[in-house]
Amino acid sequence: MEINGKGAIVVGGASGMGKASAQALAAAGARVAILDRESSDGKEIANEIGGLFHAIDITDFEGAEQALAAAVEDLGSLHIAVNTAGGGTVKKTLGRNGPHDLDTFRQVLDLNLVSTFNLNRLQAFHMSKNEAEDSERGVIVNTSSIAAFEGQIGQVAYTAAKAGIAGMALVMARDLGPQGIRVLAIAPSLFATGATAGFTDEQVAPLVADAAFPKRMGRPEEYAKLALAIVDNQMLNGQCLRLDAGQRFAPR
Ligand SMILES: NC(=O)c1ccc[n+]([C@@H]2O[C@H](COP(=O)([O-])OP(=O)(O)OC[C@H]3O[C@@H](n4cnc5c(N)ncnc54)[C@H](O)[C@@H]3O)[C@@H](O)[C@H]2O)c1
């Protein structure tokens, strides 16, 4: 899909990989709306790239529907959706204090998996109204993690959620094929965002020791490059792409 002139939404676009994606989409000529927490830097970043900001809490599923609808109305149309908001906890299936509690497990699934599906079903609905261009109406890019495939000790909830995001890509691509809407996920390894961005070389080295090359954390711009390549290339669909320098997570 040609990016120039299209309406794009980046959920989680105030920081990290979402911010880099919002910046890259704007630089490629898209009209961009950043959706992120009220307390985030979303408004400032939107101003910097000539875009819009709408506050959203992705775990408030009804509120998210309204925030998305308001953003699409302001943009005029929605062709590109990049969903990066998410996060995890560290808790073992059976820990020192007993079994993993279900509340935390559910919260991590809500924050990552249910919120992604909620956004996707609504994004697809908005995209379905577009006039098709080269038979295509929209592209959805979700964010998984290599923990979806080799989760580390303590990542059981996060792995379940991110594996769900990876697994949904093919089914949703099949569901939405008739509407000309593509769905993919990106599974990053360790990326230098938020707290990890300030790590020293000594702190980073053991975390990336299992990477083939390069042995460093990913850069948010490298996520953005892949997100834009996905939008650009119509033959990419229905899969989760690892972005990981050949790294396979060890158990810890
Ligand atoms: N950084 C990594 O090493 C790494 C690796 C694999 C996967 N991921 C995944 O990549 C995605 C982006 O991570 P990042 O490292 O760029 O993070 P980040 O913390 O830099 O950015 C995440 C953004 O999401 C927003 N957000 C979080 N919860 C939200 C909510 N409930 N409602 C609305 N917005 C919310 C935050 O405000 C923030 O702006 C996440 O889904 C994360 O799980 C990160």
C-alpha cells in the first residue's frame, strides 16, 4: 500500500517502537494519529510530526472503541494501524508464595491480547469502508515478542498473550482477506526502549549474548522500518515476523 496520503493510527505511539513508527509514517507522508495514555508524551510527539493525539486506555475496551472512532473521524479515513501498546509482568507458574494468581494472568492477557483483538476488529471495521486501491483497503501491524515462541522463566502470562497475537495474524488475515485487509505481527527481541534504553554496554551484553549478529538491542527505528515495509509490500500477510538478530531466548 502506498503510504503517502493515507490515514494511520499508532496505538502506543508516544514511546519506543510506536513512537518511531509514528515518526516514520509521518515522514512517508501519512496523516498520523497517536493514541496513547493521557499521561504520555503523545501530544508533544503528535505536534512534532504534524499529527493528532487522542488519549486511550486500551484496557478500557469500550473507551478504546470511542477513542478509535474519534481518531478515525479526525483523520478522515483509516488505512494503516500499528498497535504497539502492551507490556508484561514477571511471575512463575509456581513461585515461592504459591501458584501464579489468575488476576495477574488475566490482566496481562487483557493488556496485550484482548486489547489487540478489540482494536483489530474495530480497525478492520473502519478500514472496510475505504475505497479499495489495488484491491486493498487496509493493513494492521500488531506487536508480539520472541517470548511468544521461547518465553523465559517468569514470562508465562506474557508469552500466552504474545503467542495469541502471533497466532491470530493468519486467522484474521483469512477472515479479512475478502475486504482486502492484511494482518501481521512483529516479534521483536530486546529493543532499546523505555527503561532498557539507558542500559550500559555491560548490562546489555548478557542479554544479547545468544543473538547471532548483531549482538546488541534493537533500535526502535528498526521496528518502524519493518512496519513500513509490511505496509508497502502487499504479498506480506498472515504471519508473525521475528525481528531478532537471530536471537533465541534461553530459559533465563
Ligand atoms: N522493548 C522490548 O524489548 C520489547 C521486546 C518485545 C516486545 N515488546 C513489545 O513491544 C511493544 C512496545 O514496547 P516498547 O518497548 O516500545 O514500549 P514503551 O514502553 O516504550 O511504549 C509503550 C507505549 O504503550 C503505551 N501504553 C502502555 N499501556 C497502555 C494502555 N493501557 N493504554 C494505552 N497506552 C498504553 C505506553 O504509554 C507507551 O507509550 C509492547 O507491546 C511490548 O510488549 C517490547
